[in-house]
Amino acid sequence: MTQEEDITIQNIVATTTIAKTLDLVAISNILPNAEYDVGRFPGLIYHMDEPKTATLLFSSGKVVCTGAKDIEDAKSSIQHIAKVLHDAKIDVDTNPTITVQNIVATHDIGTPLNLNSISVSLGLENVEYEPEQFPGLVYRVFNPKVVALLFGSGKVVCTGAKNPDDIQIAIRKIKEELRLSGFLT
């Protein structure tokens, strides 16, 4: 099976460290659209329109970018902030190592799924299904390490991936398992 699955990335979370410490009060005066209320949240929240992301800056120098739809958007958001701070004479790393922590993506299998039957067929080691608690079946793929939520509608939400290829592989593995068990043709 070599075709690409139709997958939509919904969110990428990426992290880095740009300094040993950051003065968030000073930065809140430099970055437009910044929100900093230490009583509500210990970090500064910076919203960008292009790419549409939210980036959290912490006094420890750590940075978390969320909301990106691709890895390059996450990287460019962090690099943009680092450049603005550097241009404002704040000592920061303008080319930090950025690590993807999580990718959330969706896929439509294209047919309704009988989650009760699937939960019995796929076995207890990979599956959690408690419809009274949550309407989706939790399917754990171990290589690559991805968690997929399967819904009766045929929609799948994948989380925990570190790169888009992991999601492609996980979706293929899930569909193959469903085919082998007779749930997909």
C-alpha cells in the first residue's frame, strides 16, 4: 500500500528554548497581540495571524508554539518571535532547535464503523472502548507511537505523532487491521 492517505493536520505543538531567562513584562510591551497576566497563567501568550498560531513564552526561556498546521509554520512562528526580541536587544537564540512534541490529525475512513465489533476483534492490548464514558474507540499503535480515536462515523483522530509520516503509517496500519478483521473492503 503506497498511496498517501487523505489526512488533515489540525494542530502541531512544538517547543524550544530561546534564552536562559525571559523578562515577560518587558516582552509584553514589545510584542503586539501579547497577553500576560501572571495571575491567570504563568506565561506570555502571543497570537500571530500569519501563520495562525499561539506561542507561549515562559520566564525560563522555554517557548511552546501551538495551532500550526504544518511544521514549517511552527518553526517560522518561533523564529519570528526570536527575531523580534533580538531586534529589541533582548538576548535570545535566533535559530533555536525546535522539537515537535505532538501532531493532531484527522482522517475519514469513508465508511461507518461498528466500534463494538471492532473492540472485540482487535483485542485488549491495543484497544480501549467504553461508550458510556467516551463515544470513540481508543486504538494504540505502538510503532510508530500514535493514539487513534475511531468513531462510528468512520472519522479518525490521531494524536501523539512527532512527524506527519508517523500519521500516514499509523492510518495505514489501522486500515490494514480493519481489512484483515473484515471491517473494511
